[in-house]
Amino acid sequence: MALQIKKERQMAYKHDYDKILTRLMNILGRLNDGEALDMNELSKEFNVSTKTIYRDFKERLVSFPIYQENKKWKMQKGYKLEKIKSLEDELILDIIEKMTESVGGSFALKSKKLLAKIKNEDFNPIYTKLNIEDITDRFQDIKIIEQAIKEKKEIQCSYENEREGKFRANIQPLKIANFEGYWYLVGMRDENLEKYYIKTLSNITPTNISFIPDGELEQLLKNSISIWFQANIEPFEVRIYADKTAAKYFKRRPLPTQKMFTTDADGSMEFSVTITYEMEIIPIIKYWMPHLKVLEPKWLDDKIDEDIQKYLARKTK
């Protein structure tokens, strides 16, 4: 008897899951075709409550660029869903993730990490070592920021830095970015583009204040080497010499904006990068010492030499 009840529950659960997936695929397909969808009409069509439809939009479909306008839900212009199979896979993983979130605790954290691996076999022949900061403890804050970015709404939060101390401010969130394994929020504050280390943000709350995002940010991020990039600054070129030890690595994985100039018979080469701030390239030069050297501009090479002398002076004390 107990086994029969268990089987019936499993069948009911599978049926509910299939209904959810079918409904979400139907909604996404119609949004992708340019329809504006009303929650009340969808509620009647799928024979579910408006609360369930609202949850579909605000939780289950949160990873897609949809928004509400005049009480109807729409897909952002210019966005198109192309691969239905991969879309269905993404939806399934999203639903599973939401289910494990409700369990909470270490189980939810472990499930999230397992889902991220997307493994289909017991033995996976591929191994990657990505030293990325774990921000699972900030998941709820990330959801608020993601939604604000999609809806182009300001957020209010507390932040602390060396320049201003601790303060509370309104930020226009533009992108969540990862540089060198650390997570940042790139946004506008007081008409200035700023970067905020996400783990130092606190008391994040959404607002109803709309804003128009900076259209040049995508290109700025694409060309940036590190989080040190600056906006509204005239970029400048740095010319670099790499001996044969370093040259092969910069050929395999070029830096953003990297341009090749010469490759010598001994394996060395000269190349350039375009940056907006000196600290985008200085840590890289220091990391590869003595295999890299700045050829131009001279002031940058002098600054690195000065840092080296300061370091050596400390060692002799």
C-alpha cells in the first residue's frame, strides 16, 4: 500500500513538473514572437492562479530579458531565442535550482555547485581550474541586482571604501562582472561610472527609479584588461617586449586590444595593448618579470622601475 502511494505521488510530481515546463516553454515562445502577455489571461488559459503566473515571470523566467509594461509582459527588443533544445535544458536546470533553494542549508549550496558542472557522466574527461570567488551566500542580493539591471531600475545600498568611508547611495546597476575571480557590480552613481566589490555591498533594496543605461559599457568591458579600467578617459597605447619564455603565452591567449608588431627568430616578440589606466597593465608586467619590459611610454617603465627599487630597499632593511 505504501509503495502504491509513493508511486502515485511520483507520477503526480512528474505530471506537475511537465505542466510547469510546458507552460514556461509556451510563454517564452510567445514572448519570443513579440506577443505582450497578460497574467489574468494566462491564468485562465493554463487553469492556474495569477499568483502562479506571477511566480513564473518573477522567479522561473528571471534569467531571460523580460519586463512588464502597462500590466503586460514583453521580451526586450533585439533579443531572440534561437535554440529550443538548449532553451529547454536551461529551463529544466532553472526549475531544479529553484526546487533545491527551498530546501536551504548546505544541501542547496552543494546542489547549486553540482548543477554548475553540468556533468552527464560519472567520469568526466574534462577538468577546469577556475579560481572564482564563491558568492552563494549573496544569492538573494544577486537576484535583486540582476532584476534591477533587467528592468533598468536603480538600487539603494550601503557601501564602504577608503575614500568615502561607509555611506548609503542610489546606484544605477549596469553589469555584474568577474575580473580575476572576484565579483563586482559596475554601475553609475552621481553620473560617474564606478565599480563596487559585491561582498562589500549591504542592505540592497530595489527602487522604482528608472534610468537609461550607458550604451558604451559593453565595448568598454570588452576592451578592459582588469577591473582598473576607467570611463571617459582617453585610452593610450603601451608597447611591450616579451622574451621567448613569455611570448608563447601571449600568443596563445592575447590580452584584450593586443596587437602584434614583430616576432623575432629567437622566439621573442613586441606587442602593444590599449588601456585607460596604468594599473590595467602594471600587475601583468610585474607578474611576468623578468620576461616582459615596457618599451613605451617611458614614464610607465620608470614607474615600474621605481616600484622595484622600493621593494628591493625593503628587503635590505
